[in-house]
Amino acid sequence: MFMLRTVGMMRIHSFRDLLVWQRAIELVELVYTTSRNWPKVETYGLVSQVRRAAVSVPSNIAEGHGRATRGEFLHHLGIAYGSLMEVETQIVLAQRLGYITNAIADTGRPLHGLSRALSRKKLTPSP
């Protein structure tokens, strides 16, 4: 497992310390509570699909953080970003179908920022 030496003035010891993971968890909670009120006909369609895509975002961040190399971490962040794009697309569909009227939280910026930072910074093994 690897950690960033510092992010600002904070050490990262666990994926739980990553702001992007915390925001992704909030996104999952929001997707679950919002999709709870969608039509029953969507239970095995759009509801299931958006929930699985949303859960994939923090899951891949956590899995990547637990991998042995920076390259593997970046790979999983890429997968997480792809899942986030799936969620955004499904939210647009839900809005167009009249299931929701508001936008869901922005997780993309911190995820993209972490990927850029990891591409530039050196990671060191955690003790």
C-alpha cells in the first residue's frame, strides 16, 4: 500500500483519508436516496445501473490506493472516473425522464485533481 507523503499538511494513511473518496461516498449516498423515489419499473433498469456505477467510484479509489504501485493506483482512478461518467450520463437520463430535477454532487474535479497530482508526485511505501 502506498501513501502520499503530504497532501497539503495532511498525511494519507488510508483511502478513507482521501477527500475524493469521501466525496465519492457522499455521491453514493445521494444516488441511493434520490433513486429510491424513481418509478418501480426502473428498479432493475436505471436504478440498478446508476447505483452500481456510483458504488464503483469509491470502490475503485479504495482498491487503487491498496495496490502496490502508483501506476496501478492511476489505473484504478481511471476506472473510477469512467464510472463517474456513467453516473453523470444516467443522471442526465433521469433528469430528462423527469425522475429528478436537481444535479448531483461534483466528484469529478477532485478525482481528476488526484489523478493529475499522482502523475506528478512521488509516492512512498507506507510504514
